[in-house]
Amino acid sequence: MRSVPLQKLDVVDTPSANEGQDTGSAGRRVCQMTRRMPLAVIVLLAGVPGLSASNLDLRFESGGQSTVKVGPGATVPYAVVGELSDNLNQGLAMFSFDLAFGGGPLSPAFEPSTSPMVNFDRPAGLTNPAGFGGTQAGPLLRQVGGAQNTINNSFAPYPSGPVVTDVAQNGGAEVLVNGSLTTPYLVGTFALAPSDIVANVIRLNETGTPFWRVDPAGVGLVTPLMVTVEALTPAAPTVPVGQTVALLLDAGPANAGRQFRVLGCVTPGPPNRRLIVPLRNDWYYQFTLANPNSAILQNSLGILDAQGKATALFTPDAQFAGLTAFHAFYVPGTTIFVSNVASVLVTSPLVRK
């Protein structure tokens, strides 16, 4: 559904015209228009925008954090937390945004099941035709969110619920949307971020008679969720000479049962583009290439388990003292999976006193 620029809206009742107006005829006009207007425009029919200074801040997080590290093919739950920048209003009347994930397409967000967000979803509230969770449009989810029944509709099937005030008020952040995403089979950092954010707030001192007037809210601070996909993680950042550190491999469930190969190098700098893994071609690289499953790098060649995981063991000898060892792995085949580079600093051997 194409969005209509808000400044071009030409069907808006002024406050003076609303005084004593037959709300039934106004409601019928709104109902007729819902078939051809986007969500962001419909809610403005409740009143002329005032001079609201309120902004809506949005924070995208998973487990309360705005940055997460996971493996390929992982399911990551997310929440969108909203909070208004001031209390010069009576809380959110509506919100809507498009949503995109740099790691691939998104499934619709979850339908709300508890108050107050159920009041923004049909039948209590109003959403785009595909629902509160948004419309899938290529890589985007369009118009995630909804609006409350600020027009006090009582004759059409929806919106039909009561209006809840003080939603996402300043100092009372509210989880507006919940959903989940699936990470790609590609290492890197990907953002879950919104665009085309639109929101309205209930005007101060409104009582809902004959309806709830609303004002537009601005876009405040937006914090995306940054998702880092890692396939190789060392169990510790350092290891003394003669000790062992585990290298944790995670190629994702789609690679379960496939062969893997871990290689290494000790030369920092840009990777050699001729190599299948992002490493440098030095003496340690040649050693790991010629000597799979050596005492220095055990289980460097093997089969991934049912979750697409495995563990290699790095036990450096004296020649590694003071060096940083870099490792990466790949999964050969018709489709090749290549991990990130994981580094471990090798320190001098422990001395017992």
C-alpha cells in the first residue's frame, strides 16, 4: 500500500468544525476511507495536528542488549522498545515503521497478546491489511504497528476497543513489538533497523468526547539491533605455551554432517585472496595444510555434529611464544561455507615457583 504524504492530506476536520458534529457521520466517513488510505493517514482524521514537541525513541534489542553475537542460522528474538521524549501528551495513539534486516528477509513480527498493545491491533485497533506484524515486501516488512480506536468507532467491525492512555510515556518505556529473525549463513555484522517511522500521540487533556484528538510525534533516538554472526570462537583470548585452548566451530544446522577443515597462520595483515580462508600464507598455514589433526591443532579435520558444530584444540609449542595465532575454517562442497578469523595470543609458559 502506497503511503500518502501527510502534508497533502485534504480531509481533516478542524477543532471548531468538530464541536457538536454528528460523530456517526464522521465515523462513517472514516470507515469508508480506510479502504483506500494507509494507516498513518487514517488516524490523523481525529483532529488537526497541534504543536507537539514529543518524539518517539525506539530501541531494538535482544535479551535487553542492542548488540548480540550468534552463530549462522540462529533464531534471534527481538523486542522494539518505545519511549516518548516528554510528558506533553497522553501517550501513543499510533505508530508504524518499516523494518529491514541486513542479513536477509524478515517474517512478520508477532501479533500482540497482552495489554496495552492489543489495543493497537485488530479488532480493538487498526492495522494495515496484512496485520500488526507488517506486510512482507521483498527484504522489508512494511507498516509494522497499529493505531488505537481514537475515533471511538462503534459500528464497524474494527477498530472497536477502548483507548488506553499513557502508553510509552516518558519514564515508562513500553515493548511495542516482539519478533524473531534468522541469521544468514554468512559471517559479519548485520543491523535490524526501521525506516519511515510515523507516530501520533494523544493530546493533553483529551477525554475521548466525542473522540480523542491526536498530534504527530517526531522521530527521536533510534537504536538498531546489531547482530554479529560468528562461526569460530576461541574459548579464551590467550593461551600459555604448552597449554590447550578450545576453538569452537559453529557452521549452523544447515551444515550438519558435513566435513570441515581448520587452518591457521601467525602473520597479521590483510588475508591472501588466493586462499579459501581469510588467512596469510606463512609457515604455520603450510603446516596446518600439510598436517591435519596434528598435536598442535587437534581435530582440525572432521565432521560437524547434528547442530553443525565441532571443537578443535590448539596447543602451541615454544615456537609460538609471543605470537598471535589466527585460525579459520571452511566447509567444502558444492556450497562452501567460510568462517571468520579467530585470534589467540600465545604467552610464555607458566613458571611454577
